[in-house]
Amino acid sequence: MLTCKELGERASDYLDSEMNWRDRVSVRLHLMMCKHCRAYMDQLAKTVQLLRDDASTVDAGEPDPRLIALLSKRSGEAS
Amino acid sequence: MRGQKPTAAMSDELLVVGLKKGDEAAFRQIFARENAALLAFARNFVRESAAAEEAVQDTWVAVIGGIGRFEGRSTLRSWIFSVLANIARTKAKRDGRVLSFSDMGYNDPAVDPDRFSGDGTWLSPPGRWSEINPERILGGRQLLAHAMAVLEQLPPNQRAVVQLRDLEGLSAPDACEILGITESNQRILLHRGRSRIRAAIEVLMDTEKGEQFDPTK
């Protein structure tokens, strides 16, 4: 039987579906019985979602003119 | 993904074709999409901003020069990150900074062991997070900014994996390829990195709860 501590170590594998079916069933059974681990799994899932939803747009700035010049050279070679 | 999101974005396929022809619009679109993320990623290998900027500049030069050899076996984004990782690794080595992605950040537990009893059950269980979103202000700090600040504090190998997998949305095999690590190490680093960020958010949530229910206030 999987302990809460062991589940804590494998939680990302479960969320990312990187677990064999036997381990997955074991985690699911544990989650059905343990509200604390359900809360933990939910916290980790929300953390991942927060990072994935990162909508902050960072100004990339302008490419260095030397890169554009290099590109023009490539354009000349391609044509 | 942290780069700018241009309107009417071209598909990767069109961008590659454009770049092969030396099309400036295609290059500018890729640059706008990737440059900020590349700069953040470079900092895992070289500490100083100037060195990171140099590594990214060299990456763009290599991308423009080498796009003809890009065969589409990986995604364009993954290929560009691979180019950067190679350049930044060489730079770090040249500057005498030996960067090993194989010897740190593996052993810390995902959850503080003191929170479990001897039989592995929760002694100090986690609470429920009812609503969590990037705009949420907790304890005077914007939640996403807090998560990003914790990300910056992670060991470089954990940070690199979290950046590639969760921020940039790359696959596990792509992250392994870029960082030159095994699949199992990638999984460990990802979970350790995420766990530290979760723990930091938990502290912030608990602080807020404490403030809400503090009877002396």
C-alpha cells in the first residue's frame, strides 16, 4: 500500500501520465481514500497550471542589426 | 510561454521555410516569440546577464546560419533551445564554470519529511486551495510573480527542466535531449522544482489565511 509520503514523491509522474498502469491504479486508490493527498495533488496541479498559464509577455526587444544583415546575406544567397 | 504572442502567427513550417529564404518577417516573428525565453534559459548556464545575452546572440547567428540543416525531426523551438544549450555549455566551460546537470537538485525530498509521521501518513496535511490564478494577490504579492521568484532560486538543473517543460511546453524527450540528461533524472528534477514552487505558494496561502483569521486584528 502506497503511503502519503511515497505519493508525494511520485505526484508529478501521475499528473504527467508518466506512470505504468499498476502504479497509476495504486495512486488512484490512495487518492480515493485520502483527502489530504487529494489536496496535495490539487495543489501541485494548480502550481503547474499557474506556470503553464503564465501569460506575461516579456518585451523581446529588437533583433541586433547584425542579425538582420546576416539574414539579408542569406536572402541574397537563396535567391 | 513567455515570449510575445504575435498576431497572425505563421506556423512553424512556414517560419522555417521563410527563415531558409532569409525572410525578415519570419525571423522577427521567431525572435519575438523566443528571445526572452532563451535569455532566461541561458542564465542556467552562465550567471552574468552580458554572458547570457552573448550566448543568445550567438544562438541566433547559428540559427540563421544553420537553418538549412534543420530537418524538422524536432520542433523549431526545441531545436533553437538545443543550439543555445550547446553554445552556453561551451561558454560556461570556457569561462571555467563547470556546469554539471547530474549532481545537484536530486536528493531533496518533494515534501518536507517532518510533515509525515513514521508510517508515512500526513502529520501536517496540506490545506485546500479554493481559487488560484496568476492575478491573485496573496500576502501583498502577486502569485505568479512569487512563483517566478521561487523559480529563480531553484538549482539550475531543476530550473532548466521546469522552464522547458512547464513554461515552454516542451516534451520530456525534448527536454532530455536539450539538457543531455536521462528520462528518469528529468522526471526527478521536474518534480523537485515544481514541489519547491508549490511549497512556497503554500506558505503564502497559509500566511494569508493566518492574516484573515488572526483574532488580534
